[in-house]
Amino acid sequence: MENKDDVSKFKDYSGSSSASPVAAPEKKPEVEEKRSCPASMERPSSTPDLSFAGAGRVIASPLAKKTATENSVDLTKVKGSGPNDRIIKSDVDQARQATAPSTKVAGPQIITPSSSLYEDIPLTNIRKVIADRLSFSKQNIPHYYVTVSVNVDNLLKLRTKLNAMTKTKISVNDMVIKAASLACIKVPATNSSWLGEAIRTYKNVNMCVAV
């Protein structure tokens, strides 16, 4: 009301019961907002489909797909060696081995001694031949060993007389080689070679000593 004096005129006024109440504004149903989960938050499938690479299909045998799934190998990074570049199991195995962490254990460290602790003597050709022949003989020829005790008092007396008669000095080793050669003539079986299908007995004696 514009004039406040008119307020007293409505002292005994009561509103009509037939009057329709003012309808409350209709409340719109709440629409549940669907929130999309980011791709990074989505839980990956336990068995991812490795049959496709982007928009193109990866051609692989069923066994290769199974092996790739079991070993977490990405088929999109595997080059196939089968028909039409088809990926086979061997391709997956090679890719798995290439990406597998190295389990090689480092060997012991080799410490090279100082050159002041040793001296290297170059080999002559004769020493190389002797070493090669001795190794070959030990590895390929059957061996047996004979031991005997000998009293060489008379031998030493003979050696003294012979050295007094010549300028070339004769050693005890020279005389042992001579005695072994005479024994080969006396016992021909000791001067023989094993040929696999036969035993060859020699008519002459070639006595060699490796020192």
C-alpha cells in the first residue's frame, strides 16, 4: 500500500481459503553427471589384445600371440619373419630375449703383474716345434713308464776316460741315451708305433729327449 494509514483498515482481514496457493517452482530432477575416467586411470585388462597396432591389424600366429601375452611382448614392435611378414613364435622369442635384462655375472678381475716381476723370453723356432711335438705325443700316443735303479759307478769311470781322450765333453745324459738306444735294438718291441690296426716295428732307432 502506498499510504501507511490504510493499514488499519485491514486489521480484521483474513485471506480466503479458496484461494489457490502459489505453486512452488517445479524442481527439475537432478541428472547424474557421468564423469569420464581419464585413460591413465583406467585399469588395464589382464589379457590385452595384442592383435592390432593402431588402425592396422598385426598379422601373427595364434601361438605367437599367446607367447607375447604370457611374456608381455608388444607385437607392434616385433618384425615378422613368416609369410607376408607374419609374426611367428620364434620372432616373439627373439624379441623377448633382446629386451630381457642381462643376467651375466662379471668374471673375476684379472690382475696383471708388474713387468718388473717377470721376463718374457721369445721362443725360437726349434722350441716351438719341440713344444708342439711333445704336446701331440702326450695327447695322441699311448704311454707307459718303466723305472729301474742302476749302479753307474763304472759308467762314471768310463765317462772320465772318454772326456780325457777328446775335446768334446760327454755328459751322463749322452750315455743314458746311448744305453736306451741299444736297448731298443735288443728289445724291438719297445721300438714300435701303434697305428690303430697294426703295430709297426722299426729297423732303426730314432731316440729323442725333450728337456
